Amino acid sequence: MTVAAKHTAGTENPYQLPHLDALESEAVHIFREVAGEFERPVILFSGGKDSIVMLHLALKAFAPAPVPFSLLHVDTGHNFPEVLEYRDRTVEKHGLRLHVASVQDYIDCGVLRERPDGTRNPLQTLPLTEKIQAEKFDAVFGGGRRDEEKARAKERVFSLRDEFSQWDPRRQRPELWNLYNTRHAPGEHVRVFPLSNWTELDVWQYIAREGIDLPDIYYAHEREVFRRGELWLTPGSWGGPGAGETVEKRQVRYRTVGDMSCTGAVDSGAVTVEQVITEITASRLTERGATRADDKLSEAAMEDRKREGYF
């Protein structure tokens, strides 16, 4: 038996990292690459599970030093209270700086107008892009994953945006062998997606492995909801329920968290991480396909928002 054969006997590949370790290593490399190449990066942080995992990875990437980035949240004014409480608690716990771009401020001064359907998710683009320009952020971390939606599936890990924050597919760069092109002109910035190659199941398995705390909204609980189309929505000051829509109490949880007006709950009995993982494994719908009304506005809803500068 050769020396190489002795080293590999009884193992599949001793030099290959386990799946979650490989994803973690890739994300940590991305965070460190941005820290070395950009002057003023920021992490988009909403208190949702993907941004929570992203922050956890950033903390790991630079430990024992503090995270060298601030956080940015686009607040629609219709966020779930549990998520906002988690956001503020996390910022205080880790001594982070939080920037908030408020949709309500833009509505109050007449720059933006409420939509007839009450949802504010499509209104986030202007507050986000103007905050990026005002603070001169040159790299913006997002928690988007390619498995979520078809427009996200074709996104690069490092996504170049022009001086208006808009995405042009013709200007995207190849990323062979995990080599990233960070060049950008003054006024441009790069959106960076460390979780691009993760799936919803990967995220939850990593949450379980790392013991990451999440807002209670991600686990089954009794909640007042009403039916609108295919979604169970939470009543609130955003305008629901409407005529003919009846509020009832149901055992539900949220697979993804956004604006209350467009994020639906799913019937669930999953009260632990392990039960959530079992539930996701059996699901045939992506989390956004099952629970996000803003992605159903048109066939190209997410693609349009990406071109305008939001995603």
C-alpha cells in the first residue's frame, strides 16, 4: 500500500471540510476580504435569521477583536415588535453602531407615498440607497441566498452597483475559484452576499450547531392572524384586516421576516430548532415562495427591485 493510500484508508476524503464548516469558512473568508479591500463596509441587519447568522459569522471572522463594521437597518415602520426588540438587544450586547433608514420619515416629508395595499417593502429602495450615499458605504453586506428566489439565484457574491445603486447584469464579474474583483469607481459600491451558497436548511442546521438565539417569532406560537389570498397575515396599524377578513387565533411560525403587511405565517407545531429542521426538510416550497406577498406582485418583482437598487 502506498503512503497516500495509507493516509486515505477508511476515510472518504480526509482533506475535505464537512459541509457546514466549508460554508462557514467561505463566509469568513468573504468578510475578511471585504475588511482588507474596502474603506467603509456596513452589514444590513434586520433581526431576521439570515442577518443574524451573517452577524454571527462576522463576529467569528474577527474574534477576539470587535466587528469592524457598523449595521444598517431599513425600518419600514411596519416591522414585527419581537424582531425590533431583538435587533436593539443585539446591538447593545455587542457594542455595535446601528444606522437606521426610516421609510416613515420619507412618507412624513412627502417624498414617498403609501401604497394602496399597505405594504411598504417596495418603498425601502430610496431610504436604503440614499443612506448608502450619505454615509459613503462602499461595501454593503446582505443576507441574500441563491435558493430563495430566481432573481437571487443569478446574483454574484460580490455584486457591483453603479452610482445610483442600480444593478446591471452586463457589469457583473466572473468569480472563478472564489477570486473576487473588488474594484469600483468613486460613487459606486459593492453588495456582498456571504450566504449566497447556503440554503434555508443549511442556515437552520448552522443555527442548531452554533446555538444561535433567534426571535421567538421563528418558532410556533399562538397568534392572531387573518387570511389574505394564500397568506396568514398579522393584524396591525398597517391596514389589516380589511373588509371581509376575519381575525382568528392559530398556532403559527414565520419562515422569513419582513414587513408585517407582506410576510405570511405558516401553520406549524415546531417549537424547537430540531422540529423546524424536520419541517423544512419536508417542505416543497421555498420560504419566500410560501410566505412573501411582495414577491408575488409580478413575475419579475424581485428582479425589478434589484435593478432599482434595493436587493
